[in-house]
Amino acid sequence: MPRLERQLTWLAYLILPLSVLLVLYLTLEPYTFRFGELWASASPLTLVGRFLGGPSDPEDAINNHVLFMPLGFAMACLLQGRVSRPLGLLAAIGVGAALSLGVELLQLFLPGRTSTVLDVRSNSLGSGMGWGLWLAAQLWLSSRRRLRLGLLAYLALALLALFTVPVDSTLSSWDRSFALHVGNEQSGDRPWQGAVTRLQLADHVLTADALAAAASSAQPSATLLADYVPSELGGLVDRTGQQPALLPQQREDGTTWLTTGTAVRPLTERLAATSQFTLIATVATASTSQSGPARIISLSESPTQRNFTLGQAGDDLVFRLRMPLTGPNGVWPEFRARGIFATTAAQRLVLTYDGQQLQLAVDGASYPVVLRFTPAWALIQRIMPPELSGSLVWLLPFLSSVALLLPRLICLAVIYLPAGLLLAVLAPDQRAGSERRRWILTGLSALAMLVLFQGSWIAVNGAFNLLEDLAMGLLLFGAAFALFNARAALPSPA
């Protein structure tokens, strides 16, 4: 298929540099190299020992495979017909190994990064897997029969994965050693300009009556685990007496914030045990454009290790929540509410989590976007490495609905694009009867597929956003069907 091969070659020329840039971007973040400092404090043998003896994480190995697969796929496509298959495989693995070795050596000089020879092995294997994916695609596309069987097998596995993928949205992975901070991270490098004049936490979702009682300035409610109010000595003090005070902390550059200084273990254990919470905060930002996100309230150890973080990015509210599904950084998915801090007036924020969904209310009014942790999120975490998916949050901060919509769109594409392609392959040939009969059979087949897949989607993820999901599914399904038929209609090259 010369036309298809030419198209894939041009695609490979695009994928190869992009995959290399993506690897460098994701693996060398935050790019704060300390060459001189670390070279002076550690001998070359010490650095080599760190590299050879670095720890191994099975989940990181899987992410490394996925991250380097596009590189191997592009290499295989570009080397097709130029070298033998065994030599092409060795070249793909070699390029992946060279890139990975360079990255791992640079990571030795990045604080917070772990460099290990095991990552070089898993990255190289990922590049080889990308080469294997190209070979499988060639065999798959070599005949209509193989394409049909392959698509049927793929769709069966995709539906099985959707039904069986575990969704762990509990707070069981919370770290009990983290302190509570207001206005910054423990590291002091995510400052927020503004004031928090009250902070309350409960280990369940409070009812409307309980929220009204919590707003009172009388004695703290018995349902609260913490009720922080301003102290005469500075900082915030917990009126329930259960948590340590939030006291002023100052850096050499004059940056100040509040911190408990020690772990709030009783609070963390209660929230982790129930996997629910209500966070109530009276907040007034001093600037409607802050970045970082700037940390308003954070139960965390560092910018990348948290139990939860309430922050401000631009004039958006950002909330990150740690769980097995989202990982220790909690950045994907994150909850983003547009324009909450477009005013410097004090606002009462109420964030609730019931074990499955996160909701926000501002001054008693519910925010229209709700973050639900469904199997679609669990599936996307297995399709995309957390580093890549987390970067999408940074790339798409301009529209919170897109950030929440994207994983659903990708999961729907995983099912509906191959389904549309399968229908195009199975559709009766124009010579096999009248045009009317052909379109009737095609329409009935499409309806049957849509009922099957949309029914499966609802059974797993619920009927939330039903019309939106159905519209996206139809669009993806129709696009795959139309593109295949458009390609089939193109004249063959002379």
C-alpha cells in the first residue's frame, strides 16, 4: 500500500522529534540542574553508585514503556524497507537506550529526581515495543480479513478493560506525616498572596444545616475535626483543640506563611479512614492573577507530594487530591473552577468529597462542574503515563471543562474510533446489491454498535453527561467511518 506507507512516513517524521522533546520535557522537569553543587559534594564513583543502585518501581516501568513506544514506532516506520527487521529492532532499542541513558545521567543533577539503570532498561524495552507495534500494524492492515478480526478482538478487550479496571478513589494512600500549611508549601516556593480568616474540616459531607451551624461564630460544632480562627498572637488556632496551631513561618527573602510545623496525624487518619471530607474556608485573594498554583491551603510535604492542595492559578481555583487513582501528586485529574478569584472580596468556599465526586460551593452557590472519579479516569491512567496526563493540566488551564472532558473524550475514542473503522470494513461492497440496501444494512449495524457500546459505557460510568457522551461517541464513530471510506474512494497511484 504505497499511499498509506507514504502517509505513515510523513507522520513518523513528525512523531520522532515530538516524542524526543516530550521525553525530555517530562523526565527533566523542573529543569533546576545543580551541576556544580552536586559535582563538588559527590565523587564520580558516588554518582555512578547512585545510578547503578537506584530504586525500581513497577508502575514507573509501565509508564516508561508507554512513554518510549512512540519513539520506537517512528523509528520502525522510517527504517521500513531500508534495513532488515532485526537490524531495525536493534536500531529502535539502541536509540531508546541512548536517549534514556542521557536523561538518567542528567537526572543525577536534578534534586527530587531518582536516576536508575533500571529505567534505561525499561525505556529501551518501550522503544522496542513501539517497533513491535509497527510490525503488528503492518500485518494487521495487510488484508481486510485480518483487519476485521483484529478490530473485533481489540473492541472485546477494550470493553473488558472498561468493565474490569479497578477504580480506587479512597483516601487510603494519604501520608500521615504531612503538616498543614496556609499560604505556601513547606518548601516555601509556592507563595500565595491573600488571607484565610477561617478554616474548618470535617470527616464527612456536611448537610446544609451542619454547614449553617459551622458558619456560626459560637462554639465549634462537634462535627468538626478542626475549626481554625485568627489568634491574638498571630496565625490561626484550632478552637476544637484537636489540631496544632498554624503559626507564622518566614524565609530569608521575607516570604511568610502559616504552618503547623508538625504532622496533623489525627486529622489525616480520620479523613483517610472515612475517605470523605468537607473543607470550609473563608478566603480573600490579594491578587486576581497568581501562579504555581499558589498554595492557599495544603496538607503536603513538597510541591509534588500532597494529600490535598487548594490553590490559585490565574483567577482559577485549583484543587488537587491524592488517592491511588491520582497518585502522590494528585495532579491528574485536578479540579479547576474558572474565575473564582476574579474578585478580591472575601468568599466562603465549601469543598466536599463523598468518596466518588468532588463538589464546590462559593458563598452558598454550587459550582456547575463536578469532578466524578469514574472508570473512565482509571482507564485513562493506564493509557497515558501520569507525567504526560499531568502535563495536559498545564497545557489546558484555559478551559476547565476541556481539562475534565479530555479523559472522557480519549476513552470514548478508544472504543468508538475502532468501532467506526470496523463498521466501514464490514459494510457491504457497493457491488453487492443496491445502494439503498447497503445503507440500510450499514445503518442497522451502526445502531446496534452504538446501543452496545453506549449501554456498556452507562453501565460502568453512570448516566452522567449522557447526551454529551453520546454526541461525542457519534462524532468519533462517524469520523472513523467517513475517513476509511474516503480513503477507499481515492484513486490508486499509477
